[in-house]
Amino acid sequence: AGESLTDSDLYRVAMSQGASGTAYVRGPDGVDRFYAFTPLYGAHGEPVAFLNLGLPPAEAFAEVNRRLWLRLLGIGLLAALDLMAALWAAEGLVARQARALARAAKRLAAGDLQARTGLLHEQGEMGQLGRSFDDMAHSLQTRQEALRAEHAFRVAVEDSLLAGVLATDMEGRQTYVNPAFCRM
């Protein structure tokens, strides 16, 4: 009260703008504040004084900061939900199917020709990979069964040949004859 403010930063900014405005400056009391100011006009239309209002930064930004933190909290919660959804999707779409494929491959490698993935074959790339694996396992199983049948047939033929003689009759029909029943 009773002091001239013409040497203050606030006065210089207000005079340089010449009209209403805002500024962040050091006030006459030496404290930095946000100021809003406007000229007060006299009877002849000339500015005779400036009206100003100063707020400390913490008070000026209190509502803005509160809203910012609430929005950041909301964004953080949404990001956490997105991450959980991505992990759930990765588990369901990739990891579980990859583990099923690995289990079937281990069983097949151990000799279990009935090993299959159990994956739905129409679901994406992992389903296609599962179908290829299952088809391969089926082919191996079929081939192995054919080899066993062929081997059993060969053993039976060899046993028959050892036990008998292949004879051809006059009409060209072949039969096995056991030498024990033939007279020499």
C-alpha cells in the first residue's frame, strides 16, 4: 500500500501489452505468480490504473492437475486391461496350441504313432500346422502298419515255403505241397 509498482515486472508486462492479458511474473512481493490484468479507464477514456489478480502456480493448476491425474489413471487402467487381454489372447491363440503340438511331437518321437495334436484344423496358421502334423502322423502310422502286415505276410510265406513245396499242375495252378505227404 502506498508503494509505486512502476519498477515491477508485472507493471512492465502490463504496459507492454497495453490491454487485458496474462503473464507469469514475479510480483511486487517477490513471489512468482500467474497474473491476469486489465486496465481501468478514467472519465476521458485513458487507462488510469491496472487491476490485477495473482494466483500461485499450485493453486492455478490444481484443477488441471487433478483432471490430468484422473485421466492418466484411466489410461493406465485401460493399458493394464489391454495388456491382460493381449496375454489372454496370446495364451489362447498361440501358446496353448504350440504346447499341444510339442506334446504330440514328443509322443511321436517316442514311437507313439497314434499321437495327434487335437487342434481344430480350421483355426489359423497353428490349426494348419496341426493339420499337417496330424496328417504326417497318420501317414507314418499307415506306413508302419503296412510294413508290419507285409512283414507278417513274408514270414508266413517263408514258413510255408519251408514247410512245403510250390507245385504247378498241368493247368498252371500253383499250390504248396508238404513234402511229408509226398512219396518219392
